[in-house]
Amino acid sequence: MRSSELAKTLLMASLAATFGVRLAYAQERPQDRPKTTTVETTTTTITAKPFNQPATRWQKANDLLNKNMQTRTGENLGNVDGFVVDLDSGRILFFIVGCDGRQCAVPAQAVTLPTDAKMFTVSATKDQIKAYSFEKRAYPNFNDRTLVTQVYTHYNVQPYWETTTTTTTTTETPPKTGTVTRTEQHIWYRFPVRTQKATELIGMNVRNQQNENLGKIEDLAVDPDSGRVMYGVLSFGGFVGVGDKFFAVPWSSLRQTSADQKELVLSVDKGRLKTATGFDKKNWPSMTEQSWSIEVHKFYGVEPYWVEPGQPKQEKEERGGD
């Protein structure tokens, strides 16, 4: 046998022997094999909070601003710099929180305020929160439906404007010839078309439909659990005897009609406001007390914020409505 053929034969025999040893070793010691670990993860989708329930607690907007926010794992994010309000429904769309020198938009439904109300908790990790950040004072367009839907989905929050089928049906009473039954989606579940930062709403001037100056927004009364503005808290200027008082005005009675979004309109005659019930600036009422809330809404001619439009009168009364 030639030397080259002999060398090749010896090499093949050596490889076969080595492979056989390794195969036998693997069969005899299965514990040394790499293990495959199956990790089960559960994603919880946060659903929309109902609108037809009275608040059980409330907070001043000025007290919510600058509260600290932390993640579900206790990581500190920073302070709440503001929140974005849907002007039509009063729903809080986003909380804006500082994060590593930038600002992050967190859906209100992903945020909770514990019983002690000392700081906010968000159901996300710090890296998840930082994924949607922006430079300070360079707010994104919160009326961009695609963008807002992406952010909500990123936080596993159900976009309430896409999934709800809640509708309200109303008809003319008494019926008239040609009356058409109207079915419309409740404003609480519509995608917001007009939004404003709370820090811009506070201090905003308020006028009536006659273009008379009434006063300005001093603060907002917020239900932190449903994530909504219940009342605008106003000071009425130019009224004898009311200069030392504040007035809670139902959010649904305030409208923003100017194109520049720099003032609000309250459809109440200036003379009628002289009979409005106010409160001392340093002694606020309990804004979750239903009888008080009902009287305030009745004065301004709007339904209590928790009453569903189109409800039969009996059902409204059972819920505390007029």
C-alpha cells in the first residue's frame, strides 16, 4: 500500500473512532446536553375605563403636575410635566413624564395613582417607556390617529376609539312625521379631534357667547381613576362679591371655538353667574359628593358627567341624574 493511501486510511479510522466516542458519551450523559427552556409570557391588554360611573375621588390638576412617576418594577422615571386632554370629552389622552432628559407620552389608561396619591405608577418598563420619547417642548401631533394608536398598542392599551361598539339611540319626543332615529357613538369613545395640554388650559380666559369676558381657568378637577377632567375651576372677574371665590364649572359646559385655541366659551349669561354657588379658594368642596355634583350640573344646564345621553328618565334618576 502506498504511503499516501495508508495515511488517508489511518485518518479516516481516527475520525470514526473519535465520532464513536463522542456519540457514546452523549448517549451516556444526556444531562450534559444543552437544555431547551420554554418561557411562557402573558400580555395583559388594558381596556378602556367606563365613563358612566361617578368618581370616587378627585385631584387638583396642579397637584398632579410634578408628581413623580415610577415603573411597575420601582424604577424612577421623573416628574409628570403635564397631561393632554381631549377637549370634547374631558378624557386624559396622555400623561407627559420626564425620562432621561427627554419627555415621554404615556397613555392615561396605563397609569394608576395609588390610594396614598403620592406618586404615579405606570404598567411598563423604563425601556418600553423611552421607546416613544421626544424633546422637551417639541410635542408630537396628538391628533395623528396612526401615531396615537401605535403608542397605545405599544403599551398594551386597547385603543378605545377602535374597539368599542357603544352607541346611543335618540328619537324626537313626541314623535313627529318623518322622525329619524339617530344612532351615534358616545363622545367618550371617539378619537379626539381637539386636544390641549393641561398647562395651557390652566390660566386660559373664558368668555360667554356674547363675547363678554367672564374670568379664567384657575385649575382643573380630575378623576384620576377614569382619567378625566370633571370640572374647570374658574375665577369670575368683574363680579361684585365673588372675587374671593372659585367656581366649579362642568367640563361639558365649556367649549373651545376659537381657531387659535386660546380661550374657552361658557354658554351662560353674565347676570346668571351672579347667582352661581362658589366656594372659598382655600376650602374646596368634595367634588365626588353626588348631590352637590347634580346641583352644579343642573345650574349650568348639562347632564352629570356620568349620565349616558339618551338614557330614559327613570334610569337617569336611579344613577343620580336629573
